[in-house]
Amino acid sequence: IHLSDAFFVIRAKKTLKFKRVYSRSKKGQQNIVFDQVGKFTVYYSKKAYPEKIRCVKAKDPVTGKTIVLLTNHMGLEAQTISQLYRSRWKIEIFFRWIKQHLRVKVFWGQSENAVKTQIWIAVAAYLLVAIVRSKCQIQQNMHEMLQILSVSAFDKVPLNELFSQNEFQISKNDNCNQLKIF
């Protein structure tokens, strides 16, 4: 990434071995614990990335937790780097939500249009189920509803019967022709 003149912002591992060369001023930047420039000290890390790297420790204003971020961009303020990572994390959470709720496991196409189309179809299906749940006042959660609909997609059963709370009981008749194994 660095060799192609692009920059990155990543979260550092807890086992980071880093030698500070100098510290940068954090004057006027809220929630920044420190902003340092240095180099990696571990052999493989130093071999993979021999350049200077910037280490920013930021405090989350909402939760109060601190995170250590690494970047190769030396020109941005530490507060901006922290906001970039926070924005990146929101994107990660969005894609996790897509994978969990929209059941998009594999993209059928590789073009931008194919991916967008598949996501929009999944969002539309999810919203239709949410509207049905709201209008019909169905008690099951969205996950249960989607499972029931996926199993009975081609059955001609009215929705009120499909999602009714009635439990079907199998009658235990001793006169049945089923043989007992045990």
C-alpha cells in the first residue's frame, strides 16, 4: 500500500513492538492520548515495513476505551486519523449487518452493478418482510420469519396460518402400523 503511494489506517495489535523516534504535538486535539512517529522493532515487522510509521492512541468519546492506530500518513492531524478509523469501522459494522440479516453469503457477479443489484434485492426482500411483520402484528422476530419463509417459499399457505402460534401436535396412537425399533 505504501509503495503505491496510498495510505492506510489500521488498528495495532496488543503485542506491538514500536520504537518512538519523536512525538508530535497533540495541542488542541481532543481525545488523543499520544501521537508518535517511529519504527517497528520486531525483525519480521521491520523487514516487511522498514519505513517510519505513525502511532496514534485515541480515546473513544462515547465508550471511553482507547485504541492504538497505525498509519503511514504523516500530514493529517491525529483527530482526523481517529475519525477515519471510526468511519471505517462503521462500514465494517454495516457489512456485518448485511451478512447477518440479508443472507448475502456469495455475490453472484463481480461487477459493481451486479453487487449493487444483489444487495438492493436483499434489502427490498428484508423490508417487505418487515412491513408484513408490522402490518400483520406477527410476534416472531425477523430471523424466525425469514427462516419460515425460506422453507415455505413455494407453499400456498396464507400468511396468517404460516405465522400462527398454534403448535402442531403429533397424535400418539398406539394402533399405528409403525414398527418400533427400541
